[in-house]
Amino acid sequence: MQMNDPLRKQHDAIEKIHVKDSNSARQLRSRRQQTITEDQIAVLKSVNFPFEYNFWEEKFTALQAYKEKNGDCLVPQSHKELGHFVNNQRRLKKQIVNGKSVGTLTAERVERLEKIGFVWEVRANADETFDNNLQEVIEFQATNGHLKTEGFSKWLSKQRVAMKNGKLSKSRQAKL
């Protein structure tokens, strides 16, 4: 099937500025030095091209969806883009606290993140998680006389490796 003349022109105009997918607003923004003609702008407007791209809003919406699905905002690093976004928000918040704010994390954004249960201090949660896991291990051992379950074996193995590599804190070593 061949495109009619107006569609061919739209297609050609879009191809000339390398617009290929729904993330093309970011792509276009990253090519600021490249100028586009008024005709190309008109073509883009005719296909409702999103000239304004708000990365923060996109990632915030993704974080809300993650929380809805998982019950928390503790995005693991295996979620590449969203994990990076979450860690970046924590880093920016630390800069604000330390008086080195670069201004990209506004008070309004902090408030919005806090409203959905965003966790700023993951380290505090890591200590709490360690203590909870240790308590479960102790209770299971007392009840069953062994720790031969996959979950406990993996967790204990991680603690052994951390200790062997000198990365297990003295307080955690004492608890174990």
C-alpha cells in the first residue's frame, strides 16, 4: 500500500529530524543544536508531537504505578531507569539537607514523593530488614532445629560473603 502525498510529506519530514518513537520528545530535545524548519514544526504539530517533555513527571508516574503494584517505593536497581530516578531523588535530597542544592528537586516534588510513601533513607530500612531477617532465622532455628530452607540459606550466605569481604559491620557481626 502506498501513502498518499500528504502522508508521504509527513513521513519524510519526521524522518528528516530523526523522530522514530513515542520517546522522540527526549530525542528531539537532546538534539537542540539541530534546527528544524517551520514546515517540519507544522508537520509535527499536525501529528500531535509532544514538544514539551517532562522526564520527572514521567518517572514520578512510573513510581506511582510501581507502588500500586508492589506496595512500596523501594525500587530495586534491577529496574534500571526507575531505580536510577529513585536514587537520584535521594541524592538530590541529601544535597538539599547539606546545603548544596542544585535546585532540581523542589519542595513541591519532595512533598509529592512523600505523599506516596517515598523512602529517603534506605540505609535505615536496610538495618531494619537485617534485624527482621535475623529474628526470623532465630525463630525458625528454635522451632525447627535447622535452617535448611532456600530463603534463609541465601540470606545467611550473603552475610558470610559480606563478612569474608570485610563489608559486614561490627554491629551486624555481633548480632550474628
